[in-house]
Amino acid sequence: MNETTIGTSGRRLSDQAYIRLRDALVTLEFEPMQPLNERILSAQLGMGLAPIREALRRLEHERLVTIYPRRGIFAAEIVITDQQAIKEVRYELEGLAAALAAERATKEESDALIQIADRLVLETTSHGKITGDAEFRMLVYNMARNSFLQPILETHLNLARRLWYFCRRQKSRTAIGPIDLRPVAEAIAAGDALEARQLLSSAVAEHSDMLREMLS
């Protein structure tokens, strides 16, 4: 068994590297256009170069990392105009995920989704709102049970989250208001695919418009 296969957590080492680097990129632990040295990352994460390189290639595909031949590897630049394109993709596909979740979710999953929505609406910190919103959506993606749809949704959610963290780093920005996804959770729990689709798509548009105002 080599270092690129299984680590102590049971995950492939490249998957472990991917998760840790992805989270650092999304939360801006790595600044936009900051150089990423493979050997330094290998030492920081305590694993060999092979899983680091595999994770970086995956992150390049997801537009969180940029690789320039003969120049090196960098945390991707934040391009404010990408916000609209991300919104357009998420508006359609998150609505689809909500509709599929309404048709396919178990009662236990629906109950868990309602609990997340109940906690989220009471959240007061920006970080808590961003992470709670992501937790809610990730569960919806899982409930949709579509292995082709889920990775696309996760990729664009991470890009949107990175923009939110970029905004929140600016202390003068307007605070994020309450995030109330309880109607979405209730529609999914009721099995109302059409209502769930409309509500989650509308939430994407609302949050994206809020983000655009904060970026302007």
C-alpha cells in the first residue's frame, strides 16, 4: 500500500490533502495569487509529494488553484465578475437538487435538514452563517442522490463561499442578515418538488444579489 492510497483516517491521502487544501483556499487561509510550494505543503500536511500534487491538480480543475507552466502554482485569483456566472449555474442546479431531494429524501434526512435550518436562522456570526448555509446545501445535494450533479454543485458552492469569505474580511462591509432556509426544508420534507425547487433557486438568487451588493 503506497502513500497515495489510504491514510490513518481511512481516506486516500490525496483526498485528505484535497480537503485540507480546499478548506484553506475557500476560507482565504491562502491569499488569492499566493504561491503554493509543493514541498512546503508536503511538510505542513505531513504527507508525501504525490498526494499533494494529485490534490492540487484536482483543485486546479475546480478553479481554486491556478498552475502556470514554468512559473509555479498559486491560489486562484478572486475575480469579482465571476459572481454572476456562479449564480447562473447554482440557480438552475440547486433548484434541481432540491426537487430531487423532495422526491428521494428519507424522513430521517428531512428531519435533519429541518434541524439545520432551525439552527441556521438563529446563527449570529458571519462564519457560522456561511458554514451553516453550506451544511444545509450539502445535505440537500446528498439527498438528491445524483452522483453526476453533486460534484458540480459542491464545486460552485465552494467558489461562492470563497467570495463570501473575501467579503467578510472587509470590516466595512454590510453584515450578513439572517439566513432562513426553513421553507425549503419544509417543502422537501413535504415532498413538494416544485415548491422546493422554486424556493432554493430563489434563495440562491437572493444570497447572490446580497453578495453582489457587498462586492460593489
